[in-house]
Amino acid sequence: MKKTSLAIAVSAVCFGISLSAQAANISIACGGVGKELLLCKTHAGAWAKKNDHTVTIVDMPKLVTDQLALHQLNSRNNRAVADVIQVDVIWPSLLADDFIDLSDYVDEETLNQHFEAIVAVNQVNGQLVGIPWFTDLGILLYRKDLLNKYQLPVPTTWTELESTAKKIQKKERLAGNSKMWGFVWQGKASEGLTCNALEWISSYRGGTLMTQQGQSTVYNPPAIKAINRAADWIGTLSPPEVLTYSEAEAREQFEQGYAVFMRHWPRAWHLSQLVESLKGYVGVSVLPKGGSSGQHTSTLGGWQLSVSKYSKHPDIAADLVRYLTSQSVQKDRAMEGSYLPTIKALYQDQEVLKKFPFFSELGSILENNTMVVRPSNVTGKQYDKVSRAFWNAVHSVLSGKANARDSLKILSGKLEQLKSE
Ligand code: GLC
């Protein structure tokens, strides 16, 4: 995998005293795309300037699954890609052995500012291996202008979404927008599909991949129905290529004006508003329910910052983590990039709510813990195998190679087997 690094030039402010003996270069592996990279550079650069250090931003692969593989490869070779590492909410248990315990660097009061469930993910074997940076919840983005044009409401069930998506797709194609599709999402065989499919299943109250007690409850009629339903979308309201879409490809389709609805994460709203033709035309809603007895659900995503145990400057790296996860930086990231904060108070911040009214609903989901949490803590080091087995099972149904009943049954057996490994 090709790795490049980009050094940020930082001018040292010495106030007549030489601090060069303490000055350090701290590398950080943060999000590698557009605004995410820019915000990381800006904030890490500001910290470096203030503290007379320098920072190097390490370029990372775009796909979460590839990033994890890179961290695991480094771990096997007793090294790390950087001093500070941006860590997916599902990784702390997988990578805990490679990180330092941050308990000594952050006080109780500061930690209590964050949502408890997110802090809990970072507590592995009694150690605090990461500090929450931003969170993610699956949302539905929709074209307000098109719903208005055809006088259709925002769908609240999958049945309504299907009918609205098909109607608008058909009418828009007739009107000359031949590339229009109804609904795009993340269907590539990777972690993004795990997030999407868990939402479909949970929206029908169809059990889960693994309960906190280590029980897989995913082989049941509502789950089968949910996966079959998604398979019916392929080629009817979702493009066949959706089976190769990760977050980036789904966004591309939506931003080019070729989709009515998109399942994504909150930051996609901000990015859509950078597209001139979509300015003011994109709405956000919770994901549809699986029928009247179903529920609105969202998979919990999000990212933490950890310090590598291979860092030569763990104290200084921890200081950078403290700064980047602070309320002021989280607020800035929310305002500038619609990144969901992990600090509760920011969901009451009038400036934030004025700019992003939809944060209030997402804040209640986080407060009430009603999101779908992937079973990374309960499966520990097995999580990537569990998730891989799940996304492959779902992908084979979506691509017409298997039926949902058989596929979920085989998956259940595999999950049982993994437990005993
Ligand atoms: C988002 C989420 C992350 C998830 C990933 C899947 O980045 O924040 O938790 O694993 O998408 O693609």
C-alpha cells in the first residue's frame, strides 16, 4: 500500500527562550479525504504552532477496511503508522494492545463531558485506549426540491421510500434526467455494508449480529425479510453498481444530482452543500422504519484518537489528542464540516443547532442509546471476522448468488464457530 506523508511547516514562536530541546515532530493518521483532512491539518497545525512542535499528517487509505488492514500489518511488525491514530469506533478492542492508556492524561470531568456509550467503547481491559473525537449515525439525505416538485412527503417507512423513489426516478428520467436513481447507499462488500444491513434488520426488529451476551439472533423471519427487500432494490431503485459503492461512490452519485435519496453519515450533508446545484435542496431525516411495527434506527459509527505505544513522545502526542478532542475543536468541526460531536453540551449549543437543526434529533438518539451498536466489544479480536462474515453473507444475497434464508442460516453457524476459536 502506498503511503505518502505531508509535513506541515510550522513556525516556532520562541519568545526569546529556546524551546527546541522539547520541540517534537508528532505524526497523526487522520481522515484522508477533503474537508476531513483539511480540518485535521488546521487544528493539529494550530496546536503545533501554539506549543512549538511540528506535525506530520500521514496519508491513509480511503476505505475503513483498508485502514484497519494497514494498522494490523504494522501491529504484526511492532510499529505504528503514526504517533496519534484516528480509530474507528469498532477498533479499540482489536487494536488496544498497540495503544497507551490515556487515563493519566485526561481527568474524570473532561471524560464525563462525552456520551457514556462512546467512552465505554474506548475502555478495554480497564484501560482508556482512546478519547472520542466525533461520532456518526446513519441518516437519510433527500432532495427537498424533488419531493416538493412532486408533492411527496419525506418517507417514514421503507415501503414509502420505495414508492417515492420509484415515482421520482421514473418521472425525472422521462423529463430527460436519464441517469436518475431513487436510492443510493453503501453496498460494497465491506464495513459500510455491515452498517447499512444492521440498520435494515434492526428497522424490522430482526435481532442482531451478536448480543452483549454473545448470542447471534440474526437468523429470523424479519431479518430475512429485511435483506430480501434490499435485494429487490438492486436495479429497480438503486443502480446495480451500488454493490460496489462505499461512502465515496454513493456521495458522488448523489452530488452529481443522480439520486433522490441517500443513506450516509452526517458529514455528507455539509459536503452536499458545497455543490452549487444542491445548495439549500438537501434535507436530512432518520432512516425509515420497517413497517408500522418497525423502528427508526441508525448504526453508531464514529472515530476516536489514540496514542501509539510505539510513539517516542507519548506525553506530547497525548497533549495533541487532548486538544483535538476538546469542546472548542469539536464545535469547530461541527460548524465547519457537520461532524457530530461526542461532547453532550454541544447538542444544546444554539449556534450549532441553528446551523444543523437535525443534530437535536441525533443527540436524543445518542442520549437515549437507541442506536445499533456493532458488537466490537463483545467479539473483541474476532470483530473483523464477524463483520466480514456478515457483509459477505448479505452481499451474496444482494448480488443474487444466494437467498437470504440460507445465507443468514449459514452465517449463524459461522458465528457460533467463531465463538469457539
Ligand atoms: C464511517 C463510520 C465508521 C464506519 C465506516 C464504515 O466512517 O464513522 O464507524 O465503520 O463509516 O464505512
